[in-house]
Amino acid sequence: MPLDPTTRESLLAAIPEAAGRGRKALEDWDAVSDSLCDANHEPLDDRYDAREHQRDAEAWAAFEPFLDHGPELLAQAEEDFRALHQDYENPDFETIARRRSQLTALHEAVEGGRQERAAWEYAEEMVLPDHPKSAEFRHRAEILRNAEGWHYALAFADNADVLVEIDQATRARAGTGGGRTAQAEAARARSTTAAAPTASPTAPPGPSRSAPSGPERRHRAR
């Protein structure tokens, strides 16, 4: 089912900031990970795991809001992608190939993220509220979800910009088409005005005549 325009616009507007947060989680980790290891790249102490868990949680938090409507968002992007690149002999083949690769990565990321979230939700349902270790279990389940979702969250951060790019290209394409139509309508109006007969000042007024009218529809390839 297609997304309603308001939800879609909201998700697209949130992508740059969310993707930036995901990439920053990796950059911040890269900046400190070596300092938490010895010369053989083995963790020095528990700080390594704690910082890795923080990285995973930050990336998941940026990614998770797109899981609910990710499939619909991607379906619209795929439709727009096909409309933009119906002719695969397009000279800009590198752009086509890049966008195709990014969309494939996003499909895998969203599907994988939804599976990890479903597994976590199932684990949450299994927790007995009055069990003395329920809080510990929930904490470990979140750590596992975030760790397993790290790869998907990072793939989303690295490729989500293509959704905005395709949307902007689609809008530009529609705007260009609208401009051509406006010019054609203006030219038609000028032509009609120039061809209109001039009434004789001595001729008696005749019956009112009006040009046939009707809705004009412009078809555009989708």
C-alpha cells in the first residue's frame, strides 16, 4: 500500500540527519577502537565491549524509525527509478548502476533490520515481568538486537541518500515537463488570438458562438 504523501515527505526529510548519525557512530568508533586494544588488536578490558555496544545502539536508533514504512518507501523509489531510467542505453549509465546497487543494498538492510526487530520483539514477549532477572534479560536482548542490526544500520546510512536523490530527480523531471506544457499552452493561446476574425462594424450581431472546450489531459510516462 503506497505511503500517504505526508508520511513519505517526513521520512525523506529525516534521511540526511539519520544517515549522518549512522555514519558518525562508525567514525566515532574508528577514532577510539584502536586505543581500546593492545598491540595485537586484542581488547584491553571491558571498555571495548561497552564502547562497541554504544556504537551499535547509536546506529540502530538512527535506523529503526525507517523500518515501519521502509518497504513502501522503497517501492515508491523503485517505481520512480524505473520511470527515470526506462532506457538503459542512457549515457549516464554510471548513475543508473549506482542507484540500482544502492536500492538493492537498502532492500537488504530494511528486510534484515525488520527481521532483527521481530526477533527482539519475540524475546520481549517471552520475558516474565516478575522474574528477578527480567531487566537483565531485556538489556541483553537489546544489545543482541543492536549488534545483529549493526551491519544493516550501516548499510542504510551509506545508501539512504539515493532515496532523496531519486525523489529530487523525479520532481525535477515532472517540473520540466510542466514547463514545456505551459509554453505550449501559451503558444496555442497566442495562435488562437491571432486567428480570430475581426467583426465588421456594420454587420448585425450574430448568435453567440464559443470555441469548443473540454478538459485537456497530459499523459506522462510513469
